[in-house]
Amino acid sequence: MSNFKFDSGVNFFDHFETDPLINDIERYRSLWKAVILQAVTDSISSNRRTEIQLEKKKATEWLFDFNQDFDIVCEYAGYKPAYVRDKARSIIKEKLSKLAYGYQYHQENSTVI
């Protein structure tokens, strides 16, 4: 990690390695929270590329199909699976309603020649 020294001689990672508030458990929890966040992000993607749509489908199924992997990831992240599903459902619902509103607005304000 010595490659990350600034001109002032301060090592970028010193704060993270010596800060007693950031312990290994919190680091692991942060990692698993990021896995959940990525699944939610993938599930609300509006990208139309085929491979992105496949990832979107897989992420949505992972979030809502009651599988053991999801439950374990939630446990590692420090969350209850039902809580995560409820939050994900509300985020997806909000995104879909915004997309529907945008589509409706576009349709109402477009002119046909």
C-alpha cells in the first residue's frame, strides 16, 4: 500500500487501517450492502441493451424470488430480508411511476404532423 503516498508523505490508507471505528465487520457489511444496492440498481435500469435487460431480470428475480442466497446476503449486510424487499419494491414502484409519467407527458406534448 505504499504506492498510495501523496507528496506530503501522507499514506492514503493510514486513516482506514488505524481508525478503530471502521472495523472488519463494518467493512464486510458495507460490501454486502453494496451487493444489495447493485441488485436494486440493476433492477431499475432503463437501458435497453439485451445483456443489461438480462441482468435486470436476474437482479429482480434475486430480490423477490425468496431464495437462500438473498437471505444470507441480507444477513451479512445486517438487514432483514423482508425489510430489503419492501424497500426495493417501493424504489422500483417509484421508478416505474416516473417512467410512466414521463411517457404520458411525452405522449401528451408530442405533435403529429
